[in-house]
Amino acid sequence: MAATKKKAEAPDETPKRKRGRPRKTDEPAAPVKRRRRKTDWVSLMEDVEEGEIVEYNLESDFSETAAIRHKTFGVGIITKVLADNKIEVVFEEAKKVLAQNWN
């Protein structure tokens, strides 16, 4: 006599999610609005006045500042505050991530 094994049934097994692209629907997708950010130093400098440029140092907070003057890189425009202690700055030669609020 051969013993037969019976496969145990899983209670309330949910169907697996299919991989791949989502199904296409008849409804048109909503257009994605993206704001283009200026990254060209010359066009960014047009919006900044000389009085708005602040001398850069590690200990200052530049989250409300438009532009800085760095002793090595020159005048730069702050394009993004990445964290409490980091800012993204566009200089004439390159884009840099600089420290701020460094105590």
C-alpha cells in the first residue's frame, strides 16, 4: 500500500499581484506639471541684486538667502536647501553642495 500525500490547502489565499506595466485605461492621464528650474548661472544672476549677496561661512544659515559670495568659487546662487546643514549653489563654473549651520 502506497501512502499518498495530500497537499495542504492554504486558507483564504489572495491572488498574487501581477508584475509589469499597469493596465491602460480609456481615461487620458492627467498632464504632469513640472517647473523647470534655472540652472544657468548667467540667467540666475539677472534676478539677483548686489545687495542680496551675502559672504559665505560655514556657521551661517542661508535658507532665506538668494546668493552668496564664496572666497574660492565666487558669487553663487542658492537653488535648493537640501537639509538643515546643506545647500545647493550654482556658481559660474559649476554646481556645488555646501555646508551651512556648521557648529
